[in-house]
Amino acid sequence: MYLLHELTAFAIVLGYVSLKVARPGVSYFDTAMLFTSLLGGINLYWCGELIIRNRASRRRQNQEAANTA
């Protein structure tokens, strides 16, 4: 989990710098909104993956418990 946050922060900083270098006319607000929405999308995807894995794991554990009982 820590690695994901580190990689996300690195990607945001790298993207911000490259965007400002490539297009100097872009405002700071537009850039901040772009990367905030990007970060939000990454976090929503990651949380969704965790929820799906957790549900599948719980379902599997319940089925194993029912089979052994």
C-alpha cells in the first residue's frame, strides 16, 4: 500500500513538471485539477480492487467453512 502511494506521488510530480515544461501556458489551477482527478481515479480503482478481492476471499472462506461442516 505504501509503495502505491509513493508511485502515485512520483507520477503526479513527474506529470506536473512535464506538463509545465511542455505547455507553459497552462495555469496552475488547471494542472492541479487534472492531477487531482487523476489521483482520485487511481484511488477509486485501487479501493474497488480491494473490495472485490475482499468479497471474493470472504465468499471462498464461507464456502470452505460450509463444506467442512
